[in-house]
Amino acid sequence: MVIARFLGCALAAAMLASCSDPDTLIEYRYSAYEGDPYPNRLPEIVIPEGGMGVVTDSLSDTISLIALETGERFGARPVGRDPVTIDGPHRAAVDAAGGALYITLSYPATAGAIGSHSVHGGSSVAGYVQKLALDDLRLLGQVRVEPNPADIVISEDGRRVVVSHFDLKRALDNPKDPEAARSSLAVVDPDAVLLRGSATPRLIPVCKAAHGIALSRPDGARAYVACYGDDALAIVDLTDPDAEVKLVPVGPPLAPDAHSAGYGPYTAVMSPDGKTIAVSNTASRDVRFFDVESETFDESKTILTIGAPYFAAWTPDGSAVYVPTQVPDMIARIGMNPDDNGAISQNIRDECMRPHLAELDEEHGLFVVCEGDQTVTPGKVLRLDPETLEMRSEAEVGLYPDAFARVAAGAP
């Protein structure tokens, strides 16, 4: 409120000459504002009774929300740092106990380019890890990491968030320097992620073009990382910064004329009992199984696939795996016992272009994320019968979906 008080001079006198009295006096009086200066106007997310799945739409900069019970998309929320350019939400991990969703932002190879993976693994722009609230996806904090962040996982006890970097550019830029070619794991303390700052992650050089991660249970003391550029699975001790990273080849050395193709290990998914890791190799088109105790691959269990395999899902008892493949676009359920004759597969190319990930929910079905054409056609999430692989429902999501993370009903 402003009060003006005029002192001393008559109007006529003021027009003719200056007045000896003080100039106009302006007094300011303030009252305290008791409201929230930055109110949160995001609508609350009501998790359906059967739980929900969160899907990262990397080319739409959104999170799609899927009702597990029906497979329907019941909402979408914008995410990212810049409302204009593409931030590329890529992978996701849920901390249900902490009420948080972690996502990686992987930027295009060229600033302003169309698509979050216009050259997958070829960006020079630093990525980010964002921590979002599960109840409305508001930003709780963020951490800057290296370019091309890929997979993100959280330890079972919620004390470690670990991020890989699928940095093909770094590998290609340093063909004669193996150390410089290695991409890093970023290890983040969830409690250190602050809204008004950027926590500094611990970076561990691991291997060339690291991607899929599996963590030991329950503390995540060890990380098992699919090393696309080294044709190996890396074993990383996250408790000892000076520990040497161990690289275990996924298979025997390839013939010189075939070495350029390699195996291409891309994903690492741990079995429910924590004893076995399924490693999908997109170049050699097979799934190989790593025994955690012996730290070796069991060649007798290798699954050959017609198409390139991606993120597999285990049955709860570890007796079988669901494997999505691209070109041809299929989903298969394959038993771990070599004598198991119950393997089934479905060609889903008409319903699902480029299946990327399988996620099993025992009660509601097998969910499959379909990338679409990665440019202008929206992706899909299919819900299949886990036994027959028959379609139960499908939902259209955003452009170029990637991750699928489940959130149970009643989560904070």
C-alpha cells in the first residue's frame, strides 16, 4: 500500500519556483504473504486398484500411465528439463518405499535434433537423472551425469541408484585408447539428490558402451553390466572404488571376419532367486545365461533367436523366460530346462512394431513395450496371456516408448 503526503507548498507556488520544504514523501508499508510462492498445481495420480505401469515415451517427453488390471492408458504426464527441445526420457526405476520414480534423460546426438536417439549412443550432451514423486510426478531432484545415460536401476534396499552410459561416441572417438574408450557407471546416493542443486555422482569407468544393469540383492553391492562394445559382462564392486572391474566374455572369441559384428550384449536381467542373469545379445541374436556363483556363462543354456533379442522377463520360479525380438517382431516363452518342449512363440508384428521389453505381472498379464517406427507413429503396450501369449488388450502410448516399471496399488 502506498500513501503520498504533500507538504508545505501551494500548487501555484510550486509551479513558479521550487519549494524549500521536503520533496514528496512516499512511504511503503508491507504485509507478509502467507501462501506458497511456488504452489504445486500438478494433479494427483490415483493409482488404480490393480497397480499401474509407468512407460517412458522418449520422443514425446512424457510418462504414460497404464492400468495393470485392464492394460488401458489412463493418463500421461510431461517430464524433462526443457519444454521446447527433446529431453529423451529413456529408462526408469521405481523406489516404492521412498515414493519416487527415477528416470534417465538421454539427449539427441545434435542439440535440437529430432528424436532422443537420432544416433543412439552418439550424443555429446550431458544427460541427467531425475527423481520424481510417485504421487504426481513433480520434480524432487536431479543429478547431471555423462552423455548417453542408458539403463537405471535401484538396489533392493533403496540405498543405491546406478546408471550406465551407452556411449558409443566415446568408444569410436578413442579406437586406440581402451581406457579412454570406456564408459562409466554413475552411482548416486538417493538421499543426496536435492531440488535446488545437483548431487555429484561417483563415476566408475567400466567398459565400452555399457547398457543393461543387474544388481546383487539386497544391497546392490555388485553391478553386472552388459558391455556392448566389449562382448562381455562386467562385474563391478560398488563398495570398493579401487576394485578392478572384471570382464567376462559372453562367448568364445569370434572369427576375425565376423568380429566386426560381435555378440552385442545389450541387456542384463537377473532371475528371481538372484542366481542367474539373462544377457540378450542383439548382434549374435541369442540369449546367454550367467551363473552368479561361478561367474561363468552356461553354454548349455544358450537360446538362439531368429530376431534380435531385447529386455527379457523371468517367470516367478525362474523356470522360463519371455524374450521379445525385433526383425521379426515376436515374443517367445522358453523354458530353462533343455528338455522342455513347452516353448511357445507368437509373431506380433501386426500389433507390435519393434518389441523392446517384456514385463510380467503374475496377476494381470505379460506386458510388452512396442517402440513403433521411432519417429512419428505412437508406440504401444500390449497385455498378453502369460501362458498362451494371446492378446488381452493393447494401449497406444507416446512416441518411441522404452521402459516399463510397475507400481503397486497403495504405494506412497
